Amino acid sequence: MKTDKYQRRFYRDWPRSKDLSSTRILTKETDVQIWTDKPLNKEFAQERIKYYRWQIENYITRDARFLTSLKPLSVELNASQIIKEISEQAKKANVGPMASVAGTIAEFLGRDLIKKGYRQVIIENGGDIFIKTTRIRKVGIYSGRSKLWNKICLKIKPKDTPLGICASSGTIGHSVSFGCADSVVIISKSASLADAVATATANRVNSKQEMQSALDFARSVKGVLGVVIILKNNFMSWGKVELDSL
């Protein structure tokens, strides 16, 4: 869930993928950066974002709990596909629906662009990433005060994509978190699930002693492929996590 306090996404200045075209789209609270192998049809991408936002906003007018609940909610049988996806993945992580909205929008838009013929698509939506690539990519992990780890990154191989890579933090950004982890990163074939589980896992980290139980929770969720947790100078990982340096 987001607060109304905006922080500039300075990490977008770091990518060095010169083979990709980069485009930023800002629609209300949705602020995405999109990298593609050919110039983006910005009008198409913007219309798809507006469409998904309209579906979410329209559903909230019918059930205001969808915006504020910190627990999973059942949704109407005739709800749109994106509403059902948000609800389903949030339930798996035992969090409120809004915990998976950013990752879900990134994933739905990413799959739209793939259908339009883009072979390489990377969409970053507030630390939540959908990626489809034909070459090895490095995805950095920003952990703020934990400068010891700020040069590490995830090595993503083409055969593993499309993939969701989503981050949550109790010390960075404007998302509401009940923990104090500097960075929790979840890898899944579903960016929607990765977003929800990243939030739920970060909520469980308030001390070094809680890192293992938080990691155990994340790995117990079906569909989670990899986990990274950073708290100050402490680092833990599990699963399909291949580390590299920037």
C-alpha cells in the first residue's frame, strides 16, 4: 500500500542497457519505466495502463475495502481479470489486495507488449519488475543504508523469463511496511505474486533474529522461486538466486 509521499526514483538513472529503448509513463499514481528492444508505442502502453487503473478504481467504488484492507478479500464473481489476479495472489501471501497492484499492472502491461511483438520487455513499477529478455540481464538490489550490499545484483537468464522480480522495504520508499528490512526481493513467474509476497515477507523482518522465519515463510508460498533479505549488514537468500556484481 502506498502513502501520498512521493520519492524520486533515482535508481532509474543507473541502468546501462544501451541496446534497449527507455520510456517513462506517468499516469496518476502509476509511474513506470519501460525498456524495450524497439521504440515503445507510448500511446498503446498509456492506454493499457489507464484501462487497468480504471478497472481497479471502478472496483474500489463498489468495495472501498479493496483500497484499505490489510487482509485478503474475496472479490465479486464478475470482477475483471486484473481484480481477480490481484485478489488471488494477495490471498497466497495473506496481505491486502493493494500489496500486489504494482506488480500486477507491470505484468499485465508486459504481457500486452509481448503480444504486440516486443521481444525484450522490462517494466519497473516502484521497485516491482516484469522482465522478458533474450539476453542475460543484471538487476540491481538497492538496500539503502546497507551499503555493503549495494554492488550486488541478480543475474537473470533469458530461459527463466518472463519473470517477476519484486522488492519491498521498511526503510526505503513510500510503501507502508510493518518491518524494518532494508530490502526483500522475491522472484516468481508471477510479478503479482512476487509483489504480494515481498510485502508480506518484509512485514515479518523487525530484527536479525526474524530473518530466517521470514525467509521460511516466503519459500513456503507456492510459486516463489527465489528470496533475498537484507537487514543492515545481514544477508540471506534462498532458491533460484544467482548473484553477480554491478
